[in-house]
Amino acid sequence: MFHVPTGAGAPISTVAPFPRERFTIEVRPEVMRAAARTSRTLAEQAREWDGRLVGAAAASWSGSEAEAYRRSRTAYRPMLASAHEAFSGLERELDRCATTIEYAMRRMDLVRATAERAWQRLQERTALAVSAADELNLATPTPWPRYQAGNDPQVQALRHEFDVLLQEATSLKEKVSEATAGAATAIGRLAPPGAIPRPGADAYGPVVVGRDVYGATATGQFEIVKGGVTYRVEQSQLSDGRWATRLTATGSAGVVVEPPIAELQVGAGKDALEMLPSASAELGVAVGSDLLWYSATRAEAERTALAFGVALATRGPGALRKMRPDVVGITGEARLAASAVAHGGPAPTVKTGNEVGALGIEGSVLARTRSQWGRDGSRESALTLAGRWEAGHPAFDKGTVHQKTYGSVGEVEARVRHAADGQSVLVLTSRSTPTEGSNRYEKRWARLLTPAEARRFEMGLAQASRGAGLLDEKSPAQRSLNLVTETWGAGPDSAEVRNGTVDYAEFTYEVDEVAHPSIEGKLAGVGMGGEIEVTRERLVEERRRG
């Protein structure tokens, strides 16, 4: 509260002046308006130059040199698009802030005029109260308390009126401060991304040259409830010379239903074919964490992997975060699996699994989301859709019977990486592995995103991960899906790939299953199992377009 200096015997000439600075907003919105107009001009110029750049063709320049020129020319388009978007956003933020300040200043003018009148009345009444107090105190015996001018009821009422006006003025100044601070924050987020990468440079992250995977899974099933935990360690050699060691710890829970199917028997006697059909369906969810370390050498990566095992064995999973990972991530996934398989063979022998005599089909679909944060200030969001199907039947060839299988495992991953310098990249990856074969095939599309595209894509991923908005054409999820579809449609001979707007590459990895032991059984009516999987991948072919 603001207090007026008073005291017995204080003359009117010593009254404090009106505190005008507390009723004044020291900001000039007209300067913001001028800066907004400049930003609008720059945004229009960026769009104009983008159009000129598209038309800047070299008609007499042909051959590979012309293609290189066109790639170099269009590599600047994302920078111009980002500049147009950033300066347009800057104009909006400056205008919005100026409007808020202008309203506050108009209101402050009214408050200040009213406060000046209230201040004048307060000074006049205080002077009269001081004079009356002096006369009263002279006539009062010394043992009695002296009368103070501030105790005058009219002085107190006028002081309260002035304090209310001062509070409103302070509130208006705080709103102006909040508006300018909010505008500064928004402008910082609107800054365009960092330098645009040159064509031919791998701006979207290093390629995995080779990968060793060590996985261990333990499961338990009680009636129809199934749960488990999986630890997976990947040691990847990157094309930039580093080694990436990733630990994924996932805990899962689900429900398994195995509907009974009647037993069938075809034929008679020793030529009978006994069929034991079975079917199952599984619905599960899993939540886990990703921890990633980068190492300069393989020896360092192996020491890191060894430290994982020691930490898990001695201190449990919680100790891993204390090892200061370079990247920390959170994953969540939902899985639906179904199978219908009939096992059979010449009676009385019955063969099972993928041996001779199995007839049926199996399949599963999985959706996974991941959010991760790097120690260097980068972050990444990803949505993965994966599927697997496999079919088999007995086949007869030259008097022998063998099992014929078909199928494939594939997934599509869309992820947005935000670098510490503000650059955002959409990386779309598809992977497929035939059931019968030792190779894994991978395709990758990558494109730079403007800040607005990156924000919309993040919103779309968050909405899609909840299963919402996919049928609404105007929803963020649908717009994100459209951007994925558009990127997916950029084939190796498309204009986007040729001019460098989209980076496209194909990879072939040779996959070896080093070991895959497993065990299953029951203990006290509870089904228990576990498996260990060790695989090795090596990049054997890389093809780039554009």
C-alpha cells in the first residue's frame, strides 16, 4: 500500500509530489508496430525469392552438372520457407503485443487522471488534518496521547481510494510485462532452423553400418493373464565412426485366449492323417525405457555393455539412469496377435510347430510410440506401426514331404528429430524381413521441416498415439498422416528426390541369427518361459538417389 508522509506540524509546502512514474507505462507500441511492418516486408520478400528461385532454371545447362545445380538451387528452399514463416510469426507476435500494450496504456490514462484528483484531495485533507492536530495537541495536557493527522477518518478514506487506484496501475504494468515477456518467448520459438545442409551430405543422422543385438525375455502366464519383461542391448557401429549402445527395458502385460477347436481325423488305419487344430489370440500392452550411450571405440562400447550387466545384476534397473546416458527415452506399445494352425501327420505320430505337417497362418500387429531427450538438448518423437504374418503348409516334391512357409515381418516408423540448434527433420523408415531369407531391407525418406510443420507433426503424433483424430480430415493427426503419405510417395525418381527436397536411400542388411535358445514349462500351475536371442546385422548394400 502507498502511504502519504504525515506528521504534526508539517506545512502544506512539504507535501510529497504525485508519484507519476508509478502510473506510467514506459513502452512504445508504435515502435513494435514499425518492427511488425518490417517483418511483414521480409516475409513477403522471402516468399517472392522462393518463387524466383524455382524459376531460376538454366535452360542451356544440361547433364549431370545441371542436375547438381538444380539440387543446390532447391536446397535453399526450406531456408526461405522457414524465413517466411518465422517473419510472418514475428509480425503476428509484435502486433499482438502492441495491441495489449495500447489497451493497457488507454486504461492507464484513465486511472492516472482519477488518481491525480484523488491525490490532490488527499493532500488538501491531510493539510487540514495536520493543522487541526497541532491546535488540538497544544490544548491537550502532556500525559494524554497526542492526536495524529493520519487518524482522521476522511484522510483514511481518501488514502484507501488512492491505494485502490495504485493497485490497478500496478496490475496494468504487470500485464504489460507479461505480454512483452510472452512475446519474447514466442519470438524465440519462431526462430528459423539452423544452416540448411548441402546436397550429398547426410544431414539426417549417420547410417548404421553394423549391429549386434542381445535380447533376453522372461514370461509368465496364469490362466489367460500373461506378463513378461524384456531386456535388449544393441551395439551399433555408425557411419561417422561412433558406436551406439542402446538398452531397452520393457515390461508387458496382456490377455491370451485359446479357443478350443475340435480334433479332426481323416482316413483310416495306418494311412490316417490326424489333425490337431489350435487357435489363439493375444492382446497386450507394454511400457519401457530407452537408454542410449555413444562411444568412440568398440572397446568403450563393450565396456558400457558390460557395465549394464553389472548394474542390472547388483543394483537393479534403477541404477542405469545414474550412468548418465546421452539419450533417455520412454516407449509404449500395444500388440495384437492371432494364429490358427493345424498340426498333423501320419498316425499315430503327430508333429508340431514348423515341422512337416503344419497348416495355418499366424499374424500380429503392433503400434509403438517413443519420446526421448538427449543430453545435448535434442529431442525426438516417433510412431511405429509393425506387422508380421506367416503361413505354412506341407509340400510334396519327388516323393518327399517338406514344410513350405511364406511370410514377412515389416514396420514403418515416422519420427521427428529436433536438434539443439532448432532444426527439425522428419525421418520415415520402412523395414521388411522375409520369413525365408537372411536379408533385411530398409528404405528411408528424410526432409527438413519448418517450425510450424514440426509443431503440427508433434501434435499429430500425440493425438495419433491415443488413437484419436485419424478419421477427421482437419485434425492434427490426419495432417501428420498426410505429410507421412506425401513423403512416402516420393519415389527414387520423383521430383522431390531429384531436386533435393527429400533425401531417399535404400539399405540391405545381412542378418545372422547367432543363437536363439528358449525354454518353456509350468510351475505350480503357472506357465513360465524365457528366451535369449543373439543376432548380427551387417550393411551389405547402400543406394542413394537424388
